[in-house]
Amino acid sequence: MNTRDLVLVALFAAIVVVLGLIPPITLGFIPVPITAQSMGVMLAGCIIGAKRGALAFLLFVLLVAIGLPALSGGRGGLAVFAGPSGGFILGWAVAAFVTGLIAERFVHPGNSEGRQFVGFFLASVIGGIVVLYAIGVPWLATVTGTPLIAAATGSLVFIPGDLLKAAIATLAARAVYAGYPLLPARV
Amino acid sequence: MLTSLYVEGGSWFHRVAVRAKLIALLVLSLGLFVTNSPLLLLPAFLLCGGLYLSLGLTPRQALSRVGFVVFTILVLAAVNLFLIPVPEVVALVLRLMALVLFAAAVTATATIGAFMDEVTILLKPLERLGLLRAADVSLALGLVLRFVPDIFARYEAISEAHRARGLPIRPLTIIGPLIILTLKDADTIAAAIDARGFRRQ
């Protein structure tokens, strides 16, 4: 890994910390407020690619683990890993990696704008929602003893909010891709 | 802006080595999942809670640090009451609470430096395999701490620019410029690191 990659990874981890400091937005039709930080996984994969995106999240999770309040709302420390949503936090790096893989495969500079939007949205939905829940929900079911089916059904409440996040991440990622492309191409 | 969750203090738990505390946390998290008996889980919960409260945090600070996780545990417990037998729910809540409180106690009594020493040791095997360099991890960590205030200042400048133009402050119009402006610095920062020979390449 060259120094530029190392710096990109560190800067993106720092961006994710700052996204946690931005006040969350509330929308009328969704019960939970949307924090900008929760879009970080999708943004990381779509903007700096699979490998660097995953490393940025490993670094971010390390920051949380060693006791920095880097999560939105000033949360942090080992307690969040011991809690019910620990699996989601540990799943971020994998989710960012898968998001990046799909974005690298489907988004190329020569594509039409519409195709790039579709590529980023697919990557965000599969990596940032499907993969993340596939890790986080079974973990939650194991730790809290909630039956898996009930835990999975309960998580459906968050899906509309997550799709909205994927849409915002898609627009932002495409804006960055047009202005300062960093996503490696993969055939 | 990003101050550590460590609290100054001289309790006996502060003096225990970080490695011992991390191993204890690991043993506890595996051990508590083996038993379902409230006779073991209740004392574990009370001991962990007592330990956490004896570290010199004010009750308010103590609550704000674990409040969110405790809230999630209680919500899920309320859901569980409809799905699984009550004694099991009680065991699950006691176990998770004990773990969360012990983990919070470890975080409150270990400095970032002490944690990083342990992380460096854990990374040694990976370093031997040539997968990464422990020094790079420390460097990246330092860069994050160095640039968070800068990036936050940039966020405020962009919101300010929105306000000056009478535009609503939306994440969509802020994230794009924030990321481009930040990542554009990568080349300069990388050149500065290499010029100083920090990575000995």
C-alpha cells in the first residue's frame, strides 16, 4: 500500500467521524432520525473502492474500540461491541468491501450518467443493506436470544430509511465520481 | 473534539494492566454465554455494575456512556417477553448488562496509548506475514485525530456558504463538496509524509 492510499484511508475514516458530528435529519414519514454517519459504509465503498473502503472502516472501528467517542451521538468504547448492535459495527468493514467490489465492477468512466447511478445504487443496497443485515441481524438474535425470524421482521422497519440513505449516498458518490474520481476500475 | 473516554483516577481497576482487563473481558463474554442460571448472572451483573460505578464517574456521566446500549437491551427485552419464557429474558438481560458494564469499565480505565500498545502486539503476527505494518496503523490513527477538527471546520464553512445563499442545509449538498475538498488534500499530505521519511521507503 503506498502512502497516498494510507492517507486516503485515514482521511475517509476522519470524514466518517465528522459525519457523526453532523446533527441527524428527521423526516416525517420515517420513525427514526437519519444520521449522516450511517451512510458512511455506502459512501466509502462507492468513493474509494473495496480495499481502501474496508480499511477505512477497520480503522474507524479501531478508533471506537480504543475508547474514542467516534460514533454518532458521542458513543464509543468497548461497551457498544458488547451490546446488541455489535454485529452491525463489526460488519461495516465487510459491507464497505462488498459495496466497493460491486461499484468497481459496474461503474466505469465511459458509462452514461444513468448507468453510473444504477451501479452506485445497486452497490449501496447490496453492500450497505443486504450484507450488513446478513451479519448484524443473526448476531443480534444470538446475543439477545430473540428468535431470528422475529429479529429479521423487526429490522424491516429500518429498510425504508436505509433505501433513502442508499439514494442519498448514490447521488453523493456520483457527484464525487464526476468531480474527483478515485474508484479503481475492475473488469 | 475527539476526547478519549478514559477517566483519570486511582482505583484498583485503573492499576490493573490493560492486557489483563482485555483478557478478562474476553473470558467474561465467553463464560457468561455458557450459563443461564440467574444465581450466577445476578452476582456477575451486580459486580460489574459496582465496579463501573466505583471508577470515579458521576452518575450522570456513567449513565450517558452506556445509556444508549442499555436502552437497546431493554427494548429488545420488552420484545422478547412476548416471544420467549420470562426466566430466559431475565438471564439474557443480566448477561448483556454485565458485559456492557464491564466493557465500559475497561474503556474508562485504559488510555489510548495503553490500548495502542496492545493493538500493536496483536498486529505482530500480521506484520510477520507481510500483510501490514503496525507503524502504518499508528500513523493512520494519528492522521485521523489530526484531521477531524480540520474536516469539521470545513463542514462548518460549507454550511455557512449554504446559509449565505439562503439554501437549506441538506446532507446531500454538503457531503459531496466535503468529501471532494478533503480527499483532494491526500496527495499533499502523502508527499509531506514521504518527504519526512516517516514510512522509511
